[in-house]
Amino acid sequence: MKALIYQGPGKKDWVEKEKPELQKPTDVIVKITKTTICGTDLHILKGDVPAVTEGRTLGHEGVGIVEAVGSAVQNFKPGDAVLISCVTSCGKCPNCKRQLYAHCSDGGWILGHLIDGTQAEYVRIPHGDNSLYPIPEGADEEALVMLSDIMPTGLEIGVQSGRVKPGDTIAIVGAGPVGMSVLLTAQFYSPGRIVMIDMDPARLELAAQFGATDTIQVGAEDPVAQIMEMTDGLGVDVAIEAVGVPATFDICQKIVSAGGNIANVGVHGKSVELHIEELWIKNINISMGLVCTNTTPMLLKTLRNGKVDPARLVTHRFALDEILDAYEVFGNAGREKAMKVILAI
Ligand SMILES: NC(=O)c1ccc[n+]([C@@H]2O[C@H](COP(=O)([O-])OP(=O)(O)OC[C@H]3O[C@@H](n4cnc5c(N)ncnc54)[C@H](O)[C@@H]3O)[C@@H](O)[C@H]2O)c1
Ligand SMILES: [Zn+2]
Ligand SMILES: [Zn+2]
């Protein structure tokens, strides 16, 4: 079969590789029908995630058809259409029992990281019963691919950890696929005002179409001054960081109101300066974490009932064997006006 492999910092290739086989009774082999590329794959390619070794198949998102199941798999059989969660979980260990799937003692984020991932014709999914979801009849597969990672990330680590409530004024810093997923899922909770902050005017324009009530362009405008003006000097109820650099965390700590929440979603490679001397008196909460994908069943229901349309995030489509071209487009998202790319069989 063919797979997109990491070959060390800055290097990748679409190569012939052995088709994965069942290794444990709980494994499921899935034939990929649609997958995508995540910002995290770009981080890996830059060499930012040293746990990824050369030859590793990348990708942790996708949908497909069950090809084979191990003897202990109860929920799936060959031919079933499935959604692959970016987080693998046994469902039985102490952390899984608390739905803290990201910290499963025999799983977590391993796909396209510690084991071969989904940017291939076939993938082996450990603990298939708990790590795959049946695809509802007639569902939009492109929309479902957004449920592997970015939608649960936006909802769990941005919206739920940030405790977004009806009427709140919230700010989302970073209008990439993850920030956009925060924007889409925040609307389940009817915040009064949603301010999107980014430096890319095209992304801000898209955010306005997706429900942002206000946008602020970093570089052209001062986000802190603008937010203070908009909120009569109070700041926002919830400030959500969806970039992963010190500058954007800093915006969040400057715009959070008394009694508010800072929800950090971004993956940070450097420490940030925490202004505890100003924040201690404000009765705020700061949260951060890795997506657990415990909200996937809920997101599947919202998708089925038409309460959310994440397929709107898809801007580019390629055949799976054109994946190197897709990386070129996604890796130059600003220039290409790309948000999410779909790779299909
Ligand atoms: N916590 C988790 O479980 C989890 C899961 C998935 C992704 N992530 C992380 O979420 C973050 C966002 O992911 P993404 O795929 O949307 O990334 P992305 O790179 O596509 O988007 C980031 C956006 O931030 C904007 N930006 C960059 N610097 C900025 C600045 N100084 N001020 C304002 N805007 C700025 C960019 O223009 C871009 O639109 C990444 O750090 C990613 O690793 C976290
Ligand atoms: Zn991802
Ligand atoms: Zn577990």
C-alpha cells in the first residue's frame, strides 16, 4: 500500500509500505476513504515532535471502511463505515474510566505519532471498540473528518474548559482550523459576542461568515485596546488561545475580565510569562490540555441534526495519491487561502 512517511526534519515522501496487520485481538484495520492534514503534522515535519521517528506514517484524522477486526473486537465487523478518533483509548484503564482518553495508559495521541497513522491506504487502530465510531447513515464524510480532531479540540479544550455561557463575550485568538472549530462549537452555548483575532484578513473574513460578531486584525489593530474599548474596559468573559505562541497567550491574559476564564488550546514549544501579579486579584481560571475526544458522540448528534456544519471548513480537495501537493497547499495556507484539505480515495 501507499503511505505518507516522515523522513526526518523537513523531509517526507509518499512511498510503498507494508499493509498493516492485526497485532492484538483488540485491533481493527481500516481502509481509509478520506483523511486530512493537521497543523500538528506540519509541526512534526519541522522536527518539533522528536518522538516521531523516521519512517513513521503521519496523520491522525480520517474516515474509512473496516477491513479486518481482531478476535476481541465486539462493536465492528468488516464492511462497517467508521470515524477514526485522533485519540486511541482502551476504555478500561483508570483515566479512560474518567473519560480522560488523552491519558489512556495504553493509548492517547499515538496515531501518526508513536504508531503509523491515517495518511495511508490502510491504518491499524488499536482498541478499535473505543477508538472508532460508527458513521451514521447518509452522513457527510468530509464533515466527519473534522470530528476526528479539530471539532472535539475546539469544543473540549476551548469552549467547555473556558466555560462559555449564554450571553458571554468571548475572544478567540487564532482563526486556523482549531480556532474556527472553537467558533463553530461556541455557538452551541449562545455567547452574545464572539470576537475573532488573527493577522490574516482572509481568515477573519471567513470567521465573520461562520458567526464571529467582531474581528480584529493583529498588526493593523491593537487587539487589547480594541477589546477594552468594545467591553467598556471590562475585558472578555472567556479568552481562548488557539495559536500556541507567547504573544497570543499574552493577549489572552490582558483581555480576560474579572471572574473570567482563559482557555489555552494551542500547543506551546516555549514557556510564556504568566502575569500572576496582575491576575491573582481577578478571580480568573486558566485551563489547558490535550483533547480527549469524549465529546465525539455529542458532536456526531449535532452533525446528524444539522446543528453544526464543519464541512464548511474544507477549502481544498485532492486524491489521496496527490498528498504531496496537498501538503504544499496546506503548508502555505495563507497564500493558498486554505483552511482544511480533504484527501479522498
Ligand atoms: N490542545 C489540543 O489538544 C490541540 C489539538 C489540536 C491542535 N492544537 C493546537 O492548536 C493550535 C491551532 O491549530 P491550527 O491547526 O488552527 O493552527 P494554524 O497554524 O492553522 O492557525 C493558527 C492561526 O493563528 C494565527 N496567528 C499566528 N500568530 C498570531 C499572532 N501573533 N496573533 C494572532 N494570530 C496569530 C495564524 O494566522 C493562523 O490563522 C496549534 O498550536 C495546534 O498545535 C491543540
Ligand atoms: Zn491534529
Ligand atoms: Zn485506557
